[in-house]
Amino acid sequence: MTVASIPPFHPAFDQVAALFDDYRAHYGQRPSGEVTRGWLHDQLAQQRMRMVAAIHADHTCGFITTTVVPASLMLATAWSIRDLYVAPRHRRAGIALALLEHVINDARAAGVHRISIQTEADNVPALTLYTAAGFQPVSGLELLNLTLGPNGQDSQDTP
């Protein structure tokens, strides 16, 4: 298995984009292959997001995405892991941990101050993986969202 950064021009980009669309569908979003591919291409091309994928025998097995966030008080940077997904038939093979370790090593090499990840409180497999990789819960913080509708109007829906 190879773990590699995936810019929009990478030969595996189309496979990763298709897997990203599967990931969205897994979480209840409507599959939208070309729209997903275009959005992902834009995010990567404009460097708003980084993506790393696990590839085995020319087949994409999983991916992880990160964003760079200013750590203002420390005058440093932090990385936020936004998405981590392994195709169901490739789970329990160490791929998610390999992707996490790759990002952690890249962050260390880049001098990143902190890496954050969030998941639902009842996602026990993810929480087990993240704590095994060294992530610790943060107490005393609340996550708050303001969802904006398509016309910039406040929406009562949550993402």
C-alpha cells in the first residue's frame, strides 16, 4: 500500500473523487459525482484543503483531508482533519491509522503546533482509533454552528 498526497492533477484523483462521493453518500448526502469532483478539484487547486490517499494495486482504498488553520495566540499553525474515510471492503486493515500517521508525520515536519479532529460522540470506532493515535478529548469547549442558506440567509438546518 502506498500513502500519497493527491493534488488535483494526480493520476488517482478521479478514483479519490469517486470515493469522496461515496463518503458523502455514506453520511446521507445525495451522490453527485461530477459536482463532487469539481468541488474537490477546486478545494485542492486553491489549497484550501490537502488530501492524502491510500492506494493499493492501483485502487484507492481510503483518504484523509486536512485544512490549515491559524493558531493566532501561538503565532503558529494548526491542522484540522476534516474527513477520514476508508472504503468498507478495506476496513480493519490498518489503512485509517496509516493515513492518520502520515498526516501526523507531515504536520511534525511542517512545524505544526496542533492537529485537531472531531467526530460524533457516539462514533466509538473513530474515537477508539483517534485515541490510539494519540489524540485526546478537549474539555471546556463547545462546537457552535451558524448554517447559512444558499442566499446567505440564516438557516435552522444543521449540517
